Amino acid sequence: MKKLFKVLYALCLVWILGAAFKLIEYLSVLGRFAHDLVLFSDRNFDINLPLIIALVNAIITTYILFHLFNFTKSIKRIQANVLFSQENGKAFYAIGRAFIYYAILKFIIGVVGGISNSIENEVFSSYNFGRILGEQIAARLPLLIFSLFLLIISKLMKDGYELKIENDLTI
């Protein structure tokens, strides 16, 4: 069991690394905009949709990084043979809920960005809209399933903790 948790911990670290690289990518887009704004201050800059999308992506990526760090802390606690605890139940519930919020926001951002690109390239049609929706659903579905799994595990941890407390009280 400890090997499985070590593998899960390693995968979470890889996930954190990937999210950190995405955050750097979003911040570079924001930095380029700020750079152009400072250097070319005589131009009239409009805040365009890609800038707003990069800003929202940076915010939600920071949010998910915070929860991924909490997830790794929970995995460390579980490795110390403390599976059924209120802290683990609450942590898994918060992480599962955060992943659901993240998936929904990424879905909305992906759809808005895809529609914007289609309109910008003058190829927007009902077919492209359906394709954009399908791609976004397919991209977010595994995270939603994982989130629901974490919510179920959190409930099992809370119930297990209550049973453990009852068992400790029984003589």
C-alpha cells in the first residue's frame, strides 16, 4: 500500500510541475502585454480576450496549485498510517470540490476561447461550435471523474473515522 501512495505522490508532483509550467506560460502572456503597454504607451491598447483568458487561467492555475500542494500533504499524512481522520476527509473533499470548479472554469474558458478564435478566423459555424464543445467536454471529463472519486473517498474517510471513534469507545 505504501508503494501505491509513493507512486501517487510522485504523480502529484509531476502534476504540480506541469501546472507550474502552465502558470509560467500564462504569466508570460500577461508580462508581454505589460511590456508592450510600458514601451508603447502612446498606442491605444484595448484589453482583448486573449489577455483576459490568460489572466483568468493564471488565477485558476494558482488556485489549483494551492489545492495540489494540499493534496500532496494529505498523501503524506496517509503514508504515515493515518488514513481515517477528519483532516484527510476534509482535505479530500476540498480538493475534489476545487477540481470540479477548476474543470468547469476551464471548460467555460475553452469554449469562449474556441468561439473567439473561430469568429476571428471567420470560420464559425454550428459544426465548429459542436466540435469546440466536444473537445472541451472530452478534455475535462477525466478530471470531473477524478473529482467525484475524491469526493466519494472523502465521504468514506469521514465515515471510517466515525466508525473508528465508535470502535475505540466500545469495550
